[in-house]
Amino acid sequence: MEQEELRLPLKQDTAARPAEGNIAAGLVWGVLISIPLWISVIGWIMGIWR
């Protein structure tokens, strides 16, 4: 019983660490992708006003 109780927190820690890494990577990719999209939207709006 003691071994099972010790294993459960270790599984939660190993499951939480990759999740945090995936969230951080997702934020980085989201920012990198959104910057050109915002530039293109601003250029498209400026093109309409002209």
C-alpha cells in the first residue's frame, strides 16, 4: 500500500511537467503566428482607406 501511495504523486508530477511545457510552446507559437496576421490585417485595413 505504501508503494502505491508514493507512486501516485510521481505520476501527477510527470503528467504536469509536459503539460506546462506544451502550454509554453503553444503560447510562443501563437505569438509568432499572430504577429504576421496582425500586420496583414493592418495592411488590409490601410488599403481599404486608400
